[in-house]
Amino acid sequence: MNLTQLPDNPYLLLTPGPLSTSKGVKAAMLRDWCTWDNEYNDLVQVIRRKLVGLAGANHDDYTTVLMQGSGSFSVEAVVGSVVPTDGKLIVLTNGAYGNRLAQMAQVLKIDTQVLDFGEVSPAEASKLQEILENDPQISHVAVVHCETTTGMLNPIDEVAKVAKEAGKVLIVDAMSSFGGISIDVAGLGIDFLISSANKCIQGVPGFGFILAKTEELKKCKGQARSLSLDLYDQWETMEKHNGKWRYTSPTHVVRAFYQALVELEEEGGVEKRHVRYRENQRTLVEGMERLGFSTLLTKEWQSPIITSFYFPESPAFTFAAFYERLKKEGFVIYPGKISVADTFRIGNIGEVYPHDMKRLVQAVEQNIFW
């Protein structure tokens, strides 16, 4: 099928994932695959190698595990498989996704401490250091890199330095940043990094993946608190059976993800994609500020992934009406997700370019009705 024959979407998804994808990624799902077929499993192995290659220059000590489900399934697989019964986890949180990680650990009956920085402040490594110095029982540290509740980009380099100097296992939820922001996984000493197919690599929803330090992953054998979310068993099966998943894999999604990885390379890799995302975000913010909107976060902590804006100070404004008007203009945005202010969010990632952000600002200007 000629890719030009694929219909265009009626709107751009300006969300942090699922997001707008290329026609090439969509077209990759038009073929059916068998989970037992060598050609398909060879493709899985290529994907795993490509993902490890994105982990930084010195990645020989790392491996990749793919896990069915949304990104949250992969987070829970890590939390439930990595922390032993006699371990203790501390979660640094400043939004819904850090809170969700902590909730997973608590549901799994893991000894968990939550270090909460509020919704609009970054994680502080100095506070983590104080706690680690006074609580030797803590064995694992977890932090979200880009907290898409607000668009906050947490300083994982500082957190990693403190965690590794203290000899702790470090878990980083890089769901919304990996593939769009360079992360030196090996250089930072991250033991487990979690992301998803439908974020910055610009695939579609259906599976997540974990970059793991191989020696740390081997320690997880027999520790999992779930059968289907057993990280070690999933990895061992993929290692021994040439990319075979333990249970039915999302074949079409996997094929689309391979195409997305190819397109990432064609764009120039993570650094070039980061440049585009930053330009998307800059174009958006400058245009929205010209119209009188204000961002929730300061530039210092703002990621290029998603941007939160305050509601305008007008009693006539409602998010529902604003959303519907923009959708008719070809743009889908996100509601806010914090408790301390009324906000909405606009994603800057996916198959989206600065000229799209300019069109969005024009649509907003034409639909200001308060």
C-alpha cells in the first residue's frame, strides 16, 4: 500500500503519549505477524539491541526487557521484581506518576518511604542524602525523570550521584523522556530505567521496556511478586529463545516500534529529536505568552515534553469549551492534573513540528472567547 493513501488524522494529539505518529509507523501495522516466527523474533532482538544502544556510550553492562501492557505495567514489573522482601524503597515524588510508583510498592507490601516535594518543586538530592545517611535500611531509590503531571524535569544526575555514592540500587521512570532527551544511563549508574513504546520514540501503545544493568537484573531471579510481571523470567525467556516473549506479544505494536526506531535514527538520533522538541516547546510558549497565557513552571525546570499553562483569569473560560473548540481546529490537548492550580497541558512530542505549534497558537488566538 502506498503510504500516501493512508488518510490523515483529523487532529494532532498534543499529549504526552499516545501521540501523533508518522504514516510509516501506522503503515507498519498493516501486516500480521506470528509470535513464534523467527523473522518476528529476530526483529525483537534487533529492537532490544537498538534500545541498549541508546543508553549511552558505555552500555556493555546493560540489557533490555520488553513487557506487555502500558508503561505502568513495566513500572510495576520493576518495582515488584527488583526490591527483595527485606529491602526498602524510597520514592522521590512531585506528581501523579511518582505517587503511582509509590502506590504500586505499597500495594505490593514493599517497605516504602515517600519523599514528597509537592507538585511544582523539583526533587532535591540533598534531602535524599539526609535520609539515606540516617536510614541504612533503604536499599532502593526511585525517581521520575520527566513528571508529566506538570512537565517538570527532575535532576536525575544529582539524584543518581547521591544514590550511587550511598550504594543504592537506582530506578528511574523515564517514561516520557527516554528517546527525546539524552540520558547517559551507564554514566549515571542507573540500574533500571523504564519507558514505553508510545512516548518519545514515537511508536504506539502496547508495551513498555526496561533498560537494566545485567548483573542487577540477575539478582532478581525468584523475587517477583507477580507471574505475568516477572521481570527476570521475561528477560530469561527472551535471552534463551531469541526474543520470544513468555506470553502473547503485541506483534503489530512491536513492528510499528521498530519502524519508529528507524525513523529516530533517520532524524539524527536522540539529540536531534531533542532539538526539535525544544523548538516545539519554545514556539508554543512564546506564542501562548503573547496571547496572555502563563506557564506553571519556570524555564529552569520545564521539560521540552509537555507544558502546563494556567487558566486565563476570566469567568467565561472553561476547559471543556476550550478543548472542543481546539479539537474542531485540529488539535487535541490535555487537561491539567495538579491540585494547587487550574491548568491545562499541551504536549510537545510526537510527529509534531514547530510549524504545527504556530498553527495551534493561531487557533487559540482565533478561539479566545473570554
